[in-house]
Amino acid sequence: MHCKPFYLVFVVLMSFHFITCGQYREPKEANYSAIVEEDLDAMTALFLGDEEYNKKTLAKFDTDWKRGYIPMLLDVMYFSRGRVDLRPIVQLLERKTRKKYGRDIFQWLEWLWNEEPEILAYHGDWMATLYNNIDPKFEKYFAGRTNQSLIRLDEVRWGGVVQDGIPPLRQPIMLNAFEADYLEDDNVVFGISINGDHRAYPKRILAWHEMFVDEIGGENIAGVYCTLCGTVIAYNTVHEGKNYELGTSGFLYRSNKLMYDKATQSLWNTIEGKPVIGPLTEKNIELSSHSVVTTTWGEWKKRHPDTKVLSLDTGHRRDYGEGIAYQEYFATDNLMFNVPKLDDRLDNKHEVLIIRSDGYTKDPLAISSSFLKYKSVYQNQIGEINFVVVTDKSGANRVYESKDHKFKRLVDGKVKDSEGVLWKVMEEELVASDGRTLERLPYHRMFWFAWYNTFPETRLVYNR
């Protein structure tokens, strides 16, 4: 999710709002203090670039210094480049923190995110005020939400687009396999199979939309593609009888796409499938997920000739050529948005396999895709669950609960156990020649940096 930040548009909007409406104020509770109002007004007014006013404002912040001012001042620096004299702000930050990062906002942020957080009680209102000038819908994400957040608000970054500015595909047109003449056999697709319903979602299309909402195998599914994280996760949007209509919020957390739900405007973590900001944080919601196979179109349609696949008729005008979307981003190991920490055991964008068995967040595990490429049958354990990963010649992975079975190798597309029994590799399960079955576990791939910044304590299996 990205586009070039609208610095000039943002500043013009901010200035217009002040000139025509006076200083912006959110609706506040009766006991909202005058000091808070004054701080919000003063911080917001810094965008106008009045040298004398800013000098007085920064002098006040200097006298009444709070570490919670730091992320707000960094927001001012980020969105007011070329209009506001940043030197006094930089000098104040360097004096109070004893750090010499100058105007390098990303270095400031990385330092800040590795410090103990100090989030002021009105930080959510600050964000509502700030981002309302980009998209009024953003206001509901943050206003009064400081105490309704499970993540650090200062780590929530705008991705450069408005709400659903990257349009999700809702109930998209699907084709039969033989009708999809636009696809080449080596094109990357994300395969999903639920209750015998096989679907293929080409990367070349999904990268432009980052989400699809559809019914697969009788279940309501949101397939969320975080292009920056390199992952597609298929969530069942029904939880305890309630269906959540999800969309693209326009914001990121640790370079991870944040979703929103239409009813409450709560923000949801894409990797974990749960609300992290807003009224739903108190509901203990975590959506269940389904397996997603990253493979080629040729391999997927050979396995599933009855598959459905996305049509190019999306209702949007895009260049859906293979490798076009995010071409520059995928071509290097550089990140578009910075994160608190990186781990050099693998490249940032090295793909790892993530298994989402029950309790996986208490014993997180990542397995290198290159390790699995040369290990067609691999067994391990997450918590109390034993599993086996089967990797075919195309490099596609499938994961099943293995219980007490010991598997040895692949033989003509089947996996052989220690007793010599052959098990057929199906999307829903492993099926033994004597009729026994082992269930598939939910899984997906993603970039190493993204998983590590979600679960830095993760176990990593890789080629040393």
C-alpha cells in the first residue's frame, strides 16, 4: 500500500481549515482539560509556519516538556516539509533526547520505537485532527481511541492513500480455468481450497487491490494481500455468528497493512486477524484463517482443472501484466516503510512459511522457503501439535497435522511414512492408502522482516 505522500495537498488543506474555520477541535468529553486543548491547538498550528508563533509554541513545549510530544513533533516534520522551518523543532528534539538525527525522520522513528513508549492520553485525538485533513473517514479511527489501542499509536503510519484508496475486489468475477487465456503457466497465483471449492487469485491482479471479499466453499472469506509484507491470508469474516465487512484502512503498523471494519471503523491487524484500535478491541475477536498455497498457475490448474480464477474484468483500469505492480519494491531488499528492528539471519524479503495452528502465537515459528525447497518432507512441532510440510517440485508448500506419524520422502507426488504407507497429498488432507486421513493446518508465506517485527521471539528454521 503506498503512493507518494501528499505533502503539499496536506499542508494546503491544513492551512485552509485554519483560515476558514479557526483552529480545529474534536468533540471532547466535559472533563477534557484546557491544557490538552491548548496543546492540540498549538501542535496543529505549527503547520502554518508562522515563525513568531512557532517560536513561542516550541518555547512552551520546552518548558513543559513531555516525551509524548516527540511523535507529534515528528508528524509535523513529516507532513510539513518545504513549508515550515524545521530547524527549531530539530533543535528542541535533539536537546531533549540528546540524539543527533537532524531531519532524518526515519532514524528518529526507529530510535523512538525502540524506546519505552510514552503515549499522551490525547494522542488519538491528535491523530484524528491530523488525518481528518487527508480523509474525513480517518477521524473515526483515532478520535478518543488512545485507551482503545492494543498497539503503539506512534507506530501507526499513513500509507499514502485514503480509505479503500486501493480498491478491494468484492464478489469478483471468476472464470473457469480454460477461459483464463491471459495467464501463463509460470504466473504466480495464490491458491485457496475450501470444502472442495478451488480458487486461484493471480498475484498480478491481487497486488493492485490488496484484498478480495468472496464466498468460497460456502464461507465468507476476505483474502488480504499485504504487498509490503509479501503475504496473502484468507480469513473467515464470520466470528461467533457476526460477519465483519473489512476494507483497506490506508494505514500501516510495522509495514503491515491495517484493515478496518465498516460498522465500527475499528482497525484490524492483518497478520493476526484481530482488531487492535477502536471499540472492538474489548471483544476478544480473532478471525480464523484458511491455508493459502503460493504456486504457479500451471501447477495449480494441473492439480485442480475445475478451479475458478479471477477475471481481468475487475471494474478497474490497471496494468495487470505479470510483475508490473510493485515492480520496484519487489526488485530489491529495501523497505518502503521503516520498522523497529531487522534481523539479518535472512534477507528482509526472504519468504518464510508460517503455520497458524492453535496457539501458534505462543510458540511462533517461521521456516525458510529456501530451506523447504531442498527438504521436500519436513516435520516439527508447534506447541502440542506435530506437523509435516510437504513441498512439491514447483516449491509450493502444504502443511498437515502429522500426529505420531513419521514421514520419510515424496514418491511420485505421494508422501511415504516410516511404515511404508503412501499418503496422497490433497488440499484438505493427507489420505493414506488404507483410508486414514490427516487434516491440513492453516498456513501462508510472508516476508521475514514482517513476521519478525510481529513476533521477534519467533523460532526460525533456515539454512545456516
